[in-house]
Amino acid sequence: MTSKLDFMTSSSGLSRRHVLKGAAAAASVAGFGGLSRLALADSPLKGESLHLSILGIAGWVPSSLGVKMSPIFAEYAKQKYGYDVDFSFADAPFSALFQKAATSLATRSQEYNIIISDSQWLGAFAKPKWVVKIDDLLKEQPGLTPEWYSPVISATYQTYPDGSQQLWGLPQEGDVVALYVRKDMLEDPAEKEAFKKKYNKDLPQTFDDFAELTMAEFEKVAEFFTRPDKNLYGTAMQYSREYDFISCFLYPFMWSRGGEIWDPKTAQVHGILNSKVNAEALEQMKHWLKYMPDGALNYGIAEEIDVFTQGKVFSCFQWAAVGPAMIPDALKGKVMVVPPPKHGNGSDAKRVYTFGGQSWVINAFNDENNMQATIDFMRWWYQPDVQLEYAKRGGNPCDKATLSRSDFDDMQPWFRTYKYMLAEGRSRDFWHHPKYAEMLSVQQEAFTSFMTGQTSDPMKVLDYVACKQQSILFEAGTAKEKAPDTCASISL
Amino acid sequence: MQSNRSGSPASRGLLAAMHPTGQAGLTARFFALLNDRRFLPLMLLTPVLVFFIIWNTIPLLWLLGLSFQKYSLTSGDDPAFTGFANYLEILGNSSVWQDLSRTFVWVFLSVVLQTGLGVALGFLFWGSHKLPGRRIALTLLFAPMVLTPVATGTFFRLIYDPTFGILNQVIRAIGLPSVDFLGQSSTAFWAVLAVDTWMWTPFLMLMTLAALGSVPKAELEAAEVDQLPWHQRLRLIILHHGKFILMLGVLLRTIDSFKTMDLVLQMTKGGPGSTTNLVALTLYRQSFESFNLGWSSALAVILLLISIAFTSIFIFVLNLKRRGDAA
């Protein structure tokens, strides 16, 4: 276990000369008035007493870890820079956090000095210049962040517009979709025998077995464990209309089968999202409802945790970030976290799931002292020892040094899968556009209307979403083409 | 008249004695203003008017101004005047019309159900003065009304839950299959409406009790002596005296029901699909999730006009009745 002393004595990797040189340049960066104190000295806050406020996601372990570890930074700052700093934490659920942050930032307030942003919000924070443009900062202070484990990390947690080199956030928590399965049930000899008898196949037992598993093969496992008379079901996914829940779990059905949701270069949605393969993906996701408990149509993150931890489902497609909640003490040793199955058959089978996770974004209206302390905090956060401690406490780090450690895979039950799914091509994020909330709202309504039977034609659902999103992007000046005339009368 | 404006000679003498300097004149003039019938109403109204202008008139004008602009908080662009573009877009938007029609159905059903049940319960309690435990029963019945919709929504979401909910435990216990009340498009609207009815029926009961309390006992006793049939007592005495209070209750519930948002947001988020998506929820989403402030201001103005239309119709009907009664 790394002691607090280790954090305090470890070097940031920057020499004093380097910091001063970088800081002097940082002071000259337009729009970074708050950073100008860097030009004065490497500890301009010596003797000051500061308060920093973090806004994060309510009930989300990785967000709270950022705050729980902040006293360690306070001690570090006292020793290394000579100032006192304390932290407060404000939070809101996923669906309300952007609203809370935006209404504060729109008034140019520094109520929240650091905000934990869902990756898709980057555009909405960046476009009005509410948050600090990180690449300007990184150019002047190259040692601020470490090397990431995979190039997709920067694309997911830092970049807006998509495909550009502009960075607006720093990865706080990496996250991927994982499959949580009941290892004790899989290993039960009676279950193994019954499965073999019924399907003439062996129940998958190991990480490697699941890494090779396709959805068609996993369906047999889910069907096998679906026993409504015993109040046990095969699996659970998220179908809720809330926030981005159903979207994040539908996209793997689309992407893994070759479907796309838009062209990020032209912002064209119509003709791309409303494709036959995506319509099949909608039908496939609906098909899986038969292996889930009644009420699965309302499942979000919390409901999935409830049914899994109460033993009502054998398996659960769920975020790796909620590992600590999915595997409480009572289930320790009984749960295995594995890669979610591939879609398709044979050599064509592919696995492309959705990225979760959040970024740190820095309030652009921070005053000089708070901006300096925030940068100190970020520099501290990415130190290898701090990232290691974060991982040990259940957070998912993104830096190469921590993820490449030989003991990383065994540090937490979901880490091996997390690392596996971080590999390029296995997970993707979706739009970071400022109109994210509006585009999301349209499809959440439409996708759930199909799942619940309010609309029966999947192509009609996709046409509706494509029309609406094309219009939104065209009006925002991002899409080159406006929605076709056929969209004028479209409804669900 | 002079003495009315500047206070009585006695009070003037008292003030002069208390404040022998120039301040006495100032204070005296203040009290004189208070006593002046021309200024007193204005002075009494001023604090209320100031609050009204700050908290109501200015925001309303601001809202009206925003409704003619294209303004998204997250675009980073300045507001741009677009005339009636937002209004035209809303009027041509089929989703908004669907939400509006769903909201009208919601308002009609909720007000009819709540009025029917509230009036029935009000009559029951009106005639049960000697019933043991009446006060406790009344307190319990009023409890739903004082709970916040967010708390109520949370309770009922759990109660309705098909896996853990107590309602489905009962349903399963009597041998029926569990029902996903909030997850099915065929049941979600009714399930939320039932909760709204549970919450707001007590309000109509309260208004009914107030209306019944306004009926003169002497007239009821006279009707008793004259052995007037019950339906005539109801029409000629009870409704004659109580209808204005009752109609006020119906009017308030209609306006309030039209604004329903928090309960639906908590229970279904407008889903499944758009089954429970009321227009106030659309307004909330456009304002505080999408931050389309121009568009949502235009929608808010349209909803305000609809609310004013509701109120005007009610007041017109009431006045028509009153004029008819007077004639």
C-alpha cells in the first residue's frame, strides 16, 4: 500500500526550471488570464489558504474518489507548494449534472472550480468557452499529463470537435461496458451437466471462453438461466429512457454489426443512422428482453445493480465503473467480469461496445489562485502513485504506466476486462457535439418507443431520429445538408 | 378635511413635543401622507407592486423578448432576432402537437376524476361530524397533497416496480402475473394519472368542504322543514351557495394540472417512448437540458396564453351564471 508520504515526496516529473519556462509562456496565452500567476514562480500561492469545489456525479464511485483522495492532495500542496487547500463536493445525477454546471458557468461563476464531465458534454462546455482549452495548457506544461494507455482515450475524454486536435478535458475515469456473470452458478456441477445435456456444449468458464463468445452462443447461456418460476433471469441490459441509458446499450448492437450513427466529418446523420443493419440492431436488442425480468424496460444503472446483487439475474451488461457496487462483500468470489460477447458469426464476429467514463474539465472563470491550485491538483492527480492509489480504491485509471503494471489485471475483478475493452476498435464513444442533449433526447424517446411497443416499425423509428438529428445539426451549422423534405411530416 | 390630511391636533401636538427640531415636520408630513386618502392606497400598494414588477413583469417581458430570438446557451453565439420563427416552428412541430393533445387529455381526465372523487369525499365528511376519528381520517387524507411530487413519484415508482414493488407482490400473491405499470405504453399513462389523482383529490375535497361550509344552515333547515327532495336541495341550496368555491377549486386544479411536470419526470421521464410526455416536460427539456432558450421561451408564451384562455373561459362561465342568477 502506498503511503501518504509517497505522494508527498514523489516528484511531478518537472524540474523547477522547466516549470518556470513553461509558466512564463503560459502567461502569454490569450484567454488564460487565470494562468498568468504561473509566470511569477512555481509556488505563487505560498502562505495562501484556498478552497476548491468539485462538481461530480451523484452516487458514482469514481467521482467521489476524486474528492475522497483530495485530503492527500491538501497535504501534498502544503508540503510542496506551501499553501493550504480544502475541498467541497457538489453533485447531481447524470441527467442533471450538465444542467447544474451550465447554469453556473453561464453566469461566469467559479462556484465549481473543477467539473467532472461526461465525455459527451465536452462540446457543450467547450463551444461557449466555459472551460479551459487543455491543449494550450499542455503545450506550455507538457509534463502535466502522462502517456495514455490507448489513443482512443484522448479521442474520448479530451477531444472536441471529433477528429480535431483540440483538447478540452483530462480523463478522470475510464469506463467500458463489461459483462458481470455469476461464477458460482457457472461452476456448479449440476448446472454444467444440465447445460451440456440441453445444448451439447460446455458452459463457458473462463475469461478466455467469454472473450470468444458470440451473442448467439451467449443467448443459450442466458436462456438456460432464465427460470421465471424461480425468479431468476438470464441477463439484464439498460433500456431506460433516462439520460443516455438505452442509447449506450443499443449502440453495441449497431456498431458490432457494421452500423454507423453519423459521419463525424460532415455531421450527416440521415441515410447513415436509418440503415437496415441498424433496424436489425433495434430488433435484436428488443429480442433480448425475453431473458430479463419484468420491468427491464425501465432499467438504468441502479436498477441493474439491484437485480444483480439480489441474485435475480445470472448476468448483467453493465459499466465497469460500478464494479464496487456490483460486487458487494456478499458476492466477492462469486462474480466474474468478462468481455461482453461479440456480434455476428465466425470470423466476421465483432465486438464494438460503448465507452463510458468522464473527464475533468477546468472552469475557465477560476480566479488566478484557484486556477493555479487546480493545475497543481491535476499535476498531482496524474502522478503514477496517485493513479495507482486511485486504481486500488476502485477507480479506472487511463495512464499507460498504471495499466501496464504486471499486477494491474488482478487489482480489481473488472480490471482485466476494462483493459481488454480499452483496446482500439473494441469500444467507441459517440458525439461530443454541443447539441448532444438535444440529439440524445430525440433518440432516447424513439428507441424506448420501439422497445415498449409504442412504435412497431424499427425503420420508422430510425427515420424519425435521423430526420430530427439532421435538422438539429443543420440548424446548429454543423451539418452541410439539411434534412430531406420527406422529414417534414415524420412522427413516431 | 384639513385635520384628516395632517392628523388630529392632538397627534400633531404630540409629534411636535417628541421632535422639537425639523425632523418633527418630516415625520408629521409622513403621517399626514398616510392619512391622506389620495396617497394611502398607493402607499399600501407600492411594496406589492415593486415585487410584482421585479418578479413578474420584468421576467415576463424578458421571456417575451427571448421568444423572438434564436438563442442557445451552449452555442456560444449571441442571441439573434428571428421574429416569429420560433412560434412558427413550434406550431409546425408535430411532436409539440402530440404533447399538447396528450396534455389536454391528461388535464381533462385528472380534473374530472379528482373533482368527482373530491366532491364525493367532501360530502361524506360533511355529514360525518360525529364520526369517531374524523379528524385523523381528514389529516391522513390531506397528507398526499402536502407531499412533494418528487417524493411521491419516487414512492410510487418503487410501489409499481414489477420486481420489487409491493403492488406486484400483492398481484402475484393472488395468482396473477406481475404488471410492468410504468414500462408498458398501455399502462404507464394510467399509472401516473392514478398517482396524480391520489395526490390532488384531497384538494378538491378541501374545496368541497369549504363550499359546503358556506351554505347557510337556516336554508338547509328550511329545506328540511319543507321536505324538499335531495336533488332540489343540492341544486337550489347547496350548489347555489357553494358553486363559486367549487369552481375556483376546479379552475386552480385545471391550471395546475396543465403544468404537471415534476411527477412525470420522476416516475417515467415522459416514457415509455412518449406515452407520458406532457408539454410542460418538453418545455423543461428544451429549457434546461437542451438550453434552447429562444425556442422554449416561445413555447412558454404559448402555454401561458393557453392558461389565460382556460382562466378566462372559467371566469366567463361563472359570470354568466352569476348574471343569470341575478336576473
